Amino acid sequence: MNKKIYSTLLAGSIALALGACGNQSAAEQPQKPASQAQSQEASTGAIENSYKSTFQNSVFLGDSITEGLSFHDVLNVENVLAGAGKTAEFALEDINELTKRNPKHVFIQLGSDDILWPTDDPKAYSIKNYSKLIGMIKEKIPQAKITLLSVTPVTEDAIKQEPRYQNIGDYNQAVKELANQEGVGFIDLSPIFSKGSDFYDSDGIHFKPDFYARMLELLKEQVK
């Protein structure tokens, strides 16, 4: 009987010891990674907050590419006025809302959907409405600084799926000329892609959050 009690106590002691060791290991192992993760999260949060602060008096007007700024929480929703399928013509409907927001800086990024528009000359049709859009912004928000952004390139696979994306370069040249005619700014975003194409989402058209941080880094001088 004593042997049985002793064996039971011994087994219980070993189990407790192993449990304590297991708990100690579990407690010790995550400490460093958790600290690193917290540091990384804090760093990422600081960067995002920095951009939100830098562009707090700006509005980005555009299509689904532009919408990624708020979708990925890089900028606040009130600083983005964009949506899927938005063309220069449809953007004219946003003038009242843009006027209400009364931004100091307006960045316009349109064209990805315009070049796919089912009309005889999509570029000419788009640029005509683009010019009208700029004129309305000048009239409604005369103090706002306007900057046009180039249409972002797509991957080769995306071009195979939709050959009209080959016209992006030609369209961007027209937007650059329009900016000169209207006396507004123009920023070519293509240098962002000079170091690779890891920014693309699976469709080869839209982007991961890293792209937007690079884009805002390129644009921040415009709001100083």
C-alpha cells in the first residue's frame, strides 16, 4: 500500500515538474518574438500615422487604384474620393463632395478605366472630360493646388488579358500635356517600379499596401 502511495506521489511530482518546465518554456519562448512584433507594429503604425498627418489637407480623387489608399488604411477615408470604374466623366459627379471637403491639395489619378471605355477614341473622350474636371475644381476650390498622377503600369500578364492596357504610355503623355496646358502639376509614378514589381496584387493591376507608401513618399514634397 505504501509502495502504491509512494508511486502515485512520485508520478504526480514528475508530472508537475514536466508541466512547470513546459509552462516555463512556453512563457519564455514567445517573449522575444512578441517584443519584435510589437516593435514592428509600432513602426508600421507610426509610418501610417505620419502619412495621414502629412496628407490631412489633401484629397485623392480617382478610381479603384486610388481607392486602395483608404482600403489599405494608408490614408483616412475623408482624404480619398474614389471608386471602382471611375472615369474622368464620372468624376465630374464628385465635384460637390470635393467642394464640401475643401482640400488644399487635390491629387487626381484617373485613366485606368478611361482607356477601356467603349468609344471610338477613348483617350480624346477622357482628356476632354479631364479638362472639364480640372476647370470645375479651379472654379469651386480656387485655392486648391491640383496635381495629376500618371496611370500606373500593369504586368505583362494583365496586358495579355486586356491588350488595351498597352495604351497606358500614350494616355500618360496626353495627361502630361494636359497638365501643362492647364497650369497644374504632373507626377510620373513609374519610377516606383524601377526596382521591381513586388507591389502588384494577384490581378497585376491593383496594388498591395507597400505601393501606396512608396507613392506617398514620392508625393509628400507636393504638400509642403
